[in-house]
Amino acid sequence: MLTVVTSAASEDLATLAVVKAALGITDTSEDVALALHITRASAAIATACNRVLVSELVEESLRSNGGASFMLERYPVCSITSVSEAGAALTGDDYEVDADAGIITRLRSDKASGWASGRAVIRYRAGYSLAAMPPDLVQATIVAVAQYRSAAARDPLLRSESTGDVESLEWQIATGGLPGAVLDLIASHRKPAGC
């Protein structure tokens, strides 16, 4: 069971300034709409990744089956605040963390050992800060915002438009609200269902 102790101030994956610079927007006339697009894109990307991407302080309770490692629900792990096993507090020498994978391993005498029967409670900070957001997630957000911005300027029910021999336009319809380019960018951040 996971409980959020301190929520992120924002779940946006990119700043307004970064998105505007990438899209070549220099005035403030679209700031409100862009901010909404960034929030929408960030939420869609997190949903497609099947995980929370922004940094939050959480507490996770896990039941031991005798294994040496637990896979934490959130990753990457930024820091561990506290770990207890069957009600007893552990020190940093009693466990090690694979921060990128979100795996915490119980140690005894510097060797992997099974967690004691009962409940382990781990309080930790996991996810990306806005300043340390991976570039592919930022780029995915920019691409999605560009799509939302473009779609806002056209009739959503129009699939194609032809003007004689001069011009023929056909809109790309994205599945699930995210274009293929965004799905490609976020592929390495996707958490398999059920994990």
C-alpha cells in the first residue's frame, strides 16, 4: 500500500518557458492556453507510462515473502527517509537501493538477505524534479503540446479537406490523445501493467 506524504506542487513535465522556446513563441498571448496544454500533455504522458513521473514523498508498506528485495512502486528513488522491518527501524547499512529501478534489498553483514516476516515500511522520495526531468519526457511534452495547439485551431470533426488541384489536407488522428512520436519518446519510461 502506498500513501503520498507530500504531493508534487505540479505534475507538469516541462515549464512554460521551455515549451515556448521550443515552439518559437516569444509573446505572452498564448500563455494560459499553453499552460493548460502542458498540464494535459503531462497527465496523458504519465497515464501512458502507467506511473507517476514527478517527485513526491511517499510511504509504502510491503509484506515480506522471505525474498531479499522489494520492487518499490515509484522510481527513480531520489532518497530514503526511513525503513522499518517488522516495526524495527533499520539504518542505511541494513539495505541498499537500486535507485533507477526502485529496488530495495535487505542486507545483513553486507550480504543480501531475506526480509523478516511481517511488514516493511519505506518512506522515500521518488520521481523526477522539474529541473532533472529526462529530455525525452520534456520533448514528448513539447510534441504533445504542439499537437494540442494545432488541433485547437481546426474543426475537430474534419478529417480531410481538398481545394481543387491546389491543396489537399488530411489530419492525423492520434490514438489515445498522443501521437506516435510521443509514444516513441516515452517508451523507455513505461511501467508494465501490474508492476
